[in-house]
Amino acid sequence: MFIGEYQHTVDQKGRLAIPVKFRSKLSEGVVITRGLDNCLFLYSKDEWQKVGKKFASLPLSQANPRSFMRLFLGGAMDLDIDQQGRIVLPEYLRKYANLGKDAVVVGLYNRLEIWDKKIWETYRSQAEEKSVDIAETLGELGI
């Protein structure tokens, strides 16, 4: 399980350190792809297999599932974690997420999200302002 929020930097070569507490769960490598809200999603290889199976069951005859699969699956890349606990973020994904030097890694149970620090702070602030409304919606879903 991944939880928490961690501040990191992206170096000149596009390398980002994975938080130490998550490295053992990701030692077999990771898959990274375009996420939602201008962030990147990072999965363990095992979790990626589960996600991939769900996508494989989507109807190819519908335009929205096809488009989303192209962005999500087509934009994915296998990465290894180096001996210093870093991954190299592909340039096209850094560009998609507008990642600068300062990044935030957010643990969300079965995946990590990687955000540009300024974009994350704006997103988090807006979500905090709406937290009561969000909680009510989740209550309607039984959460």
C-alpha cells in the first residue's frame, strides 16, 4: 500500500528518486504512464497487470475507451529503479505533466502519482476548499 506525500527533485537527466519506503515494493521495476489532472501514474509491475486486464476488457467499438487506452496504455513505459532508488522519467511524460525541477510523489494505495510541485499545490488547495462537498459525494457512494 502506498500512502503519503513526498517532496523530491528531478535532476538534469530527468531522474527522480522514489521514496525509500516504497522501493522494496517496486524492486521488480515499475510502469509509468500519463495520469489524470496533469500528473503521472506509476504502478508496480504486478499492479500494472491488473490495470491492463481491466483495460483489455473495454469495448474497442467505442471511441472514448479507445482514445483513453491509446493515451494510457500507449503512453506507458517500463522502467527500472537504479541502485540509488531513482527512475529516469521519459521526456514525453515530463512534458505531459509539466514537470519542472521540483516534484511531489503522492501515494494513493495501489499507485504513485508524480506531480510538478506548483501544479500539485494548486490542485491540493482547490481540493481542500471543496473537501466537504467531496466528502458528501463519497458518502453517497457508501464510503
